[in-house]
Amino acid sequence: MATFLLKTEPDDYRYADLQRDGRTVWDGVANATACLHMRAAKAGDAALIYETGGHKRVTGLARLVSEPYADPERPDLTKAGEIKFVVFDLEPVAEATKDGATLAAIKADPRFGGFELVTQSRLSAMPVPATLDRALRAMAGLPSR
DNA sequence: GCCAACGTTGGC
DNA sequence: GCCAACGTTGGC
């Protein structure tokens, strides 16, 4: 069971919106590397929701309730004929009970030195190694599973 | 295939 | 609001 970190702009869609909706299609990711990461996800995987802008922290935990699939709104193919834009469906699991998983705290913690959130600017979807997953959940006050 | 120009993201 | 970091586009 893998965990991914998904960025969202709070003006666009927040964890609170996911709680309100109960389920959503996680779309809008256009970056090739981010889409590649998303394609590696599987139904049942966990997703840490990270809000950019004025928040810059993990605000909640969600779960994939579908496999990745082609975005019906953007049925583009790559030159190799593969699906270019991938989406999946999410359901909320738990809201963060602590605001400790901030970007500042992540940057200050040497355990996250190689984490793509820090090393790869603008990447909006990335896998979270198990050790970092545990650390982030502890910092955000999220259930460990 | 190279690379300059341009657009976007997202922290500050 | 600024701009660094990056991806994409298009002329050649």
C-alpha cells in the first residue's frame, strides 16, 4: 500500500472541499512527471493532501477509490500513443489534527532532504517513501493507516 | 536536434 | 508583486 502526496491550491480545491463532496475526481495535473507518478498509483493507496499558497502544509488524508484512468476531459495521447492526462477518484479519510506538517518543518528536517517536495519545484504529485509517510502523519496528526 | 522565448508554478 | 525553477513550444 503506497502513499502519494498531492498538491492543491487552496483557492482551487481544499481538503475541506473533499470532505464536503465525499468523493472527487483528482484532475488538473498536467506535468508529465506528476502524471507518471499518478499512473503508478493503485486503488486503495493513500494520498496526503498538501495545500500550497498561504497554507503550505499537509491538511488531510485521502484514499484512492479508483485505479488511475484517462481524464475524460482531456483524452490526449502522447507521441508514443499512451494516455497523457491521468486522474483518479479520492475519498476523504481524516483531517489533519495538527498543523505540524508544514513546508518549513519539512525543509528543516534532514529526513526529508531527498524528498521530491523539497528537491523538485512545482511537482504536484509524488510518491511518499514509507518512513517519510509515517513522519508526515505524525507531524499532521493523522492516523497511521 | 538545439535552444531561445515564453508560460506556469509556487515560495517568498 | 517578484522571480527562480522548470516545462513546453517553435523557429531554424
